[in-house]
Amino acid sequence: MPDIEEAVRNRTEIADIKRRYSLGIISREQAKLEAEPIIKRINNTGQQIAKKHKVKYYPVDFINLMR
């Protein structure tokens, strides 16, 4: 199941960025730059699933992922 593997990879990468950002290893701008491609992947997948099930999709953003 490539979808589950991709979701696990996305969550792991976001968790690593969040950890480094909260520890002060990287700045907010650097964290945003690193998270941008991951956020795009998450939103694209979410839009496809929402379209398939005919529901409204609310995109994920950087602030919500860093909470």
C-alpha cells in the first residue's frame, strides 16, 4: 500500500522538522521551506480523496502542522 507508506513518510518528515524547529536548530523560515513540498503532497492527496468522496477539503498549512 503506497498510500500508507507515503503518509508515514510525510508524518515522519514533518515530525523531524517540528522537532528541529521547536529546539531552535532551524529558523521558522527554514522550517517553512523544508515543509513546503510535504504540505503540497499532503494537500494534493487530500484533494483527490475529497473529490472522490464528493466532500469539501480544507487544506493543511504550516501553522497547523507545527502545533
